[in-house]
Amino acid sequence: MGAMALLFGSLAVFLVLGVPIAFSIGLAVMLTIAANGQLPMMIVFQQTYQGLDSFTLLALPLFIMAGDLMGRVGIIDDLLTVCEVLLGRVRGSLAHANILASMFFAGISGSATADTAAIGGALIPAMIKQGYDEDFSVAVTASSSVIGPIIPPSIGFVLYGSTMMVSISALFMAGVVPGILLGIALMIPTAYMSHKRNYPKSTKRYTPLEIIKTLFRALPAAIMPVIILGGILGGIFTPTEAADIAVVYALLVGLLYYKSLNLKTIFTCITQSAVSCGAVLLIVGLSYSFGCLVAMTQIPQAISEFLMAFTSSKLIFLLLVNLFLLVMGCVMESNAILLICAPILAPIAAMFGVDAVHFGVVFVLNIIIGLATPPFGMCLFIATGIAKIPLDKSMRAILPFCAAEIIVLFLVTYIPDICLFLPRILGLW
């Protein structure tokens, strides 16, 4: 019990002091081992290496790079045009287009922050110029960006699957319906506010020929997720190999179709992907030593005994997990939550009879909602920075959208078939 208190207490202290998350984890582990006196410090280095020695994790930098490349070639403008064609006659059309574009871009990048930067950079200024309130524009962009890590390919599912030894293919397919539900749920408060505030709708009419040309122009964006998921489901390649294919496809589209890529842009993408992934992988490696120490000190067993003494109900357990992760998402970075909490909570969930894929989707849904929730939601920060408005104004505006996402979270939590029926139909789980 003393080791558990020291491990989590020191981690909390380091985080409060502003120590980077990876170093906070590593220092907490080393401090606990040193205080114990019976465990070798070599555990830290062995487990860190073991955590990074994973073929599956190669998908992480490759999906990041593929999304970055596709975001730079000009595909965002084409996606936004398609969304305008589909939703242009709806009140608040640009806000709805924002959400739909996030759903499309989710099938390319798998990253919420990339979605916020790419789509928000283009749409937030355009929405403000057309008469949308600044805080509303930020709220729509930040809340819809979190769809990115749910609709495959998903960086969050790659991390969860590789860490918890759950089928990434099954997680990918399990995220499709919840991702669509998130988009629909966000359109409800968007429609209500758009009518209440009399936001504009597009007056431009498209001829059938213009619609066909617009859809054809954006065809490369639609083909990419089809190639990735089709190849995985058809057994042609693994998720990691799919990430390789995604990078090659993005390069070919940028060089031959859009003709907007050059060596400088490609080198920039490689550099930024390496930096972004390096920060995450450092947390991944050190979290393995953290997880090893957690297992050795029997923390999951202690927590499970406490919970089972408190309740034997799977429904109550899932409620407590949701409340805990939503609160954690308000104050902590999503990848850190996943790598620290998943190894503790997933075994307990198994004891309560929760399906592994179902729990993975619920877990990732929780932490990606945290990317938009105040006060420390990363997507909220990025969107607010683009609009250049006070953060407290954005915090108030995003609350109805966060509420809509939490409703979807609880639907997925208590109706497992929402996320499980696709993997089961396809024989993935």
C-alpha cells in the first residue's frame, strides 16, 4: 500500500510541478524502486525497451505522417467544398460542414489536434467572416475534432491495442458507428443554435455537373480510408503495413494528383512526424515500466477488491470508470491517461465481465472527449488560438457540445452492440 501511495503521489507531485509527463512517469517509478530497496533499477530500462520493441507501434509515426501529408496537399479545401455541396442549403451550413469535414478527415489523419489545426485554420476565420459568433465557431471546431481518434485509422486505438494486446483491426471497426454518432449528436446543438441565432446558409446553387466534378475532385480523400480498411479486413496487410501503404498513397496523391508536394514539404512532414511521435513513444516506453511496477505492487487487485466490495454491478463499475476518466480528461493529456490508466482499469474491467474491445472503445471515447473539455482540452486551446479570443469565452460555448458527446459515450457504454456488431459481423472479434 505504501508503494502504491508513493508511486501515484510522486507522479501527481511531478505533474503539478510542471515536469514533462514522460519524465514524471520515469521519476515516479525510479523513486518508488529506490524507496522499496528490493527491486533492481534495471527494471526501468528493461521494461522501457520492451515497451518500444513493438512492430505494431511502427504504425504510429506512419499514420501521423500520412495524415500530415494529406493535410498539406490541398485536400482540406476539396473536403470543405464537398461538405458545402451536401449541406449548403441548411441553416448554419458552414458549421455543419465543419462537423462533416471532421468526420471525413478523421478517416485520413486519426488525430484530433491535426483535425483542429487543419480544418479550424481554414474554417474558423471563414465562419467569423460570414457572421458566426467567434466562441460558437471555436466550440464547433474543437468538439468535432475529437471524432478524429475514433473513426479509423485511429492513433488512439493503435496505442490502446498495442498496449493492452487487443486486436487493432477489431478496435478500428468498433469505432466506426460511435464516430458517426458523435457527428450526428454534434449537429443537433449546432442546428438549434444556428436557427436561434439566425446564422447564414449558402445561397449558391450547384448544377448536377458541378456536383459530380466536386465529388470526383475529392475522390482521393475517400479512397484512402477504403484502401486502409479494405486491406486490413481482407487480410491483405496488417494495420502497421496499412500505415506504410497510407504514407505511399499520400505521397503519390500529393506528387501526381495535386502536384503540391516537394522535397522540402516532405522533409518537413518527416521531421514533424518524428518529433510528435517521439514525444508519445517516450511516454509509451516509460509507461511500460510504470505498468510493470503497478502489477508487481498488485494495485489492480487492490482496486478491484475495493470496487467489488463497493459494488458487484458491471453497470456501476462502467459509470465509475466514465466519471473518473472524464475528470482525468479535464486535467491531463489523453495519451498519458491511456498509458497510465488502461493497464490498471482494463484487467479490472475483465473481472467485471466487460468485453475487451468494448472497453477499449469506451476508454478511448472518454479520453478524446477530454481533448475538448475545459480547462485543459488541447483541441480547445488550438481552436481558441486560431480565433484569438479569451479561453473562458470558449469554455462556456463548448459545454453543450461536450454534453452531446457525453450522451453518445453513455449510449456506447451501456449498449455494447453499438460498437461490437461490426467487428462481429466481419469476424474480427
